[in-house]
Amino acid sequence: MKNKIIKLSVTNCYLIKNGADKYILIDTGYADEWELFNERLNEQGLKPADISHIILTHHHDDHCGLLNRLTALNPAMRVVMSAKARELLLLGKNDRSQGGGLINRRVSLVLNLKQFYISWVLKKKIDKKDNLTFPLYHVRPNDIVLEGETRLENIGIDLPGEIIETPGHCADSISILFDDGDCFVGDAAANFLQFTGTKYCVIFVTDLDSYYRSWQKIISKQSRLIYPAHGKVFPVGRLQENLFKNKTENMVLFS
């Protein structure tokens, strides 16, 4: 599937052509990245009015932060999300009620060192990107709230593909799998901080067993290329090779 990338500070958002002159946007980045988002959009020769739908892979701050800004500029834009995201978007912060934690101790060490460097060496407050908050988003009547999985054609998007449920990172995680095998997974997989032994997992996981079941679903549906929100595109074979490599007992769980 032909796509354009909107590369923000740590999040990859993707634009997929939808008809003659409209695009689907997958995720939006942090709330404080409005200027950067528009700069990247302008580089593609596009503006918010060119976006017909936003597909939100999940409710976290680095994915939903610009929903209000974009829908205010273009009220006709429709936000597509899991039904599980509706209430989570009203929290204004990443949901931690389901437990989970960091994928391993090396990731925890790297994040702790980052916070030490920022707060002590640079004498700055911890970056607001680390506080896991976002502007509350109220679902509008023209948004599309999904109960389960569906073909894109069934929700008015004339593209050959489907939305599948891929929980594990969080309960409302969904992925977009096109018939050509391109799979846009949000945080259902990642190619980020590999030197810490993430093994294509995102750094935070709520339920590792569910996470790997989502990988199995992605693999079984004949995915070809994985487009993560964090890191470079990679072949689906990397998921097969690393399936079950990380263990729950090695995670740093939140209390």
C-alpha cells in the first residue's frame, strides 16, 4: 500500500491515499508536536483538510495528542477507534489500571539514566512527553467506534484491508492490515531500542501473553511488512523469529 510517513519526535504517523484527493492518517503524535506535525504535513504538500479519517491505533499520549487540534480544523474528519478507546480517551492519561510494565531491566535502566541526565546533568525538568498525559478527547457523532474487527470498506474507507484487534500493549490496540500484506501496527510491535533486547516488542506491555497472541494473529493473516509507530519498517519474519523471546518474569512490573 502506497504511504507517506509523518515522522515526529518518537512516533511514526502514516498517511494512506484514500481516493483521488484524500488521505487516511494513522495516529497523530504528542499534543505539543502541532508545529512539527504541520511542518511534516506541508513537506508532503498536504494540509489537515486533506485528511478524511484518522485511525487511532490506541489511546496513548504519543498517538492521540493532536486529535482535538485536527478535528477542530477539519470537523468532517472522522476518527476511527476501538470501542475500548472511547472511555480511555476521557482519562487524559495513559491507562495503567491493567498493570504491566517495562519489557526488561535494561529498558528500565536506560529510561532511568535518561531521567537522571535530564534532571541532574542538564538541570531541567523531566520532559513533558514523559508524563503520559494528553488532552481529553470526546467521541463525536461522526466518529467511528468499532466493536470487534472489520473490513475498511464496511466503515466507508474504500481501501482493500481490514482493522484487527491486537491487544497486549494496551486493551484498545488495533492494527490496520492491507490486502497486499502491509500492516500498520501502532505499538503492537516496534523496532526501537533494540540494543536493550526489546526483540521487536514495544518497551511497555500490559500483558505479554496477549501481546504475543497478537503477533501470531498478524503472522497468520499473511502480513508482509510491519510498519511500527516506533522505529523502521521491518519484515514480518522478525516477529516469527522473536516470538516468545521476552518473558514476563524478566519484565519490570509496575506496582
